[in-house]
Amino acid sequence: MKVEIQPDVRDIAAQLGAGVPYALKVLAGQLAEDPDMGRPSNLPGILNVTVDGAMFEDCPDLSVGYIREPERIEIRFLRAAPSAELSADARDQEQAQGRDRDQQADPAAAAVTVREVADAWRRITGWLRDNAPDSYAALRPGAGPAAIAALEDDLGIRIPVELHVLWLLTSGDDGVDGWGCLPGSRALMALDAVAAAYRLKMDAQAHEDTFNIDRPEHERITVWKATRIPVVASGPADSTSGLYLDTVTGHLGRWSRYNEDPCDVLDTLVTYLEEAADMLETPDLATRDKPGLIGGALVWLSSIDPAQEDRWQPWTG
């Protein structure tokens, strides 16, 4: 059985401890011999296996996620496992979330979504690593299942599988000089920023609802729906507007702190990430925006102001 380890997983391994790359290599050998040694995770199609860090020098306990195919295994996720004291609670939360998702999603379709999001994000981060190292370094490590479950409880809605897997890969983008890595130099929001923006928008809707009681039905104002999750902000330090993911339609939409009428973008999170990857890899075919560089940072053309034009170098591939 062939076992592949994604480059971003190798990068994470090097950051977690000097002994982690070797531990990962040993695990790859074990998986080649026993590809079904992992247990089902709360993401359909992803198997999870833990590594006892005490068996290796300078290595924490590890949680590793992989996809098993008929002729190959691909290691997709790696993070330090939570402490033993917290692991039972985290495991209970993860299992509860998994049961909920199993009841609400088609496992086969969810497994495809997991792969599509992981592939698109791997293409984006691979490009950043090779061409915009400052932007690559600004990406936060992935969130653990317990952190995502806590956010889900805070919002009171189910996190869709595509957003769940993206947050497992990275929990936000700190950006470089105000530039995020997504088109428009937007930034993937950190989980605490997601919660804060969601509460702000829900409070705005609650305010409108106090007046909606006395308004005719056709005049009632909706500035936010509970099914919308803020995902992307205008910039790493600019949370006045951005993109949300509607958990009912699966489409992205634009949101603003100033309560302008939101509108659907009609992209799914998968197509949004795939198009971003396409524009980086084939800039001549990019239509919505154009990628470029300022030093070691990815900066998209639409976010450039006149004072920065002489520093910006278009990316031509």
C-alpha cells in the first residue's frame, strides 16, 4: 500500500517537534502494512489514528487524519493531541458531533466534499509556500475538533462539513501588512472573530425584530439569518465586511457590519477555494482578480492602492 504525506503536513510536523517527522515516517510504514488501523472520525471518509509521543524523542502525542483509497493512503491532517486530562471531554464532543453529522449528511457526498476542500487548500498553501513565504507563515495552524465543537455550541448551529474540514486545516489568516491570502486580499477569519461577528449580526437582527413586530410583513427587514456563518473578512484586521456561508443553501454571501442588503455570491466554499487556487496556478486565465507579490506576500490586484502600485509585481506563473 502506497502512503503519501502532503507537503503542508510535513511542514506542520517540523513545527511540532524535532522528533515528529520521524514519528510520522514510522506511522506511514505502519499504515502501509495495516491501512485500516485508524478509527472513523467525525468527518466522513477520514480515518484518525493517534501516535504515542513518548515512543519518540521530542514528540508530543499526535492526532493524524488520513484518507484510505484502494491502492493508496494519503495523510491529510496532523496536530498535537490534547492532553490526557482533556482528551475524554474532547472525544465525547467529537463523537457527539460525528453522530449528528451522520444523521444529517450523505456520507459519500461528505467524503467527496472533504477531499475537494483539502485538495483546493493544499493547492493554495503549496503556492504560498513556494512563492509567498510571508503569507504562508501568516496562516494559523488548524483548530482541534474540540475547538470547532465549542464554536458550534456557541453559535447554536451545525458547522457544515466543508467549513469543518477547512478549519481543521487552518484556523485563520493573520495576514501580512493587512493583506490576506484570498482573492481581494481577504482573510479567513479566526474562530473567535467568527463568533464575535456572528453575535454582532444576530444582535442587529434582534434590534430590527423589535420594529418588525409593528411592520407589515412586506416591510419587515432581515439583515441576518441564524443559518449564516461569517467565514471571510475584508482583511486580517478589517472585520467590517466579508463573506458568510449559508448552512441551508451551501452558498457564500456578502455581509457587512453596516447592514447593507446581503447578496448571494453563488459560489460554494469549494468552488471559491478552487477558483482561488486556479487563479494562482494559471494567472493568465484569472478573471475576478489578479494575483501578485509585494516582497514575500501575496497581494491581489483589486486591493492595491495607488501608493503601492510601484511595489506590486504581477504573478505571471
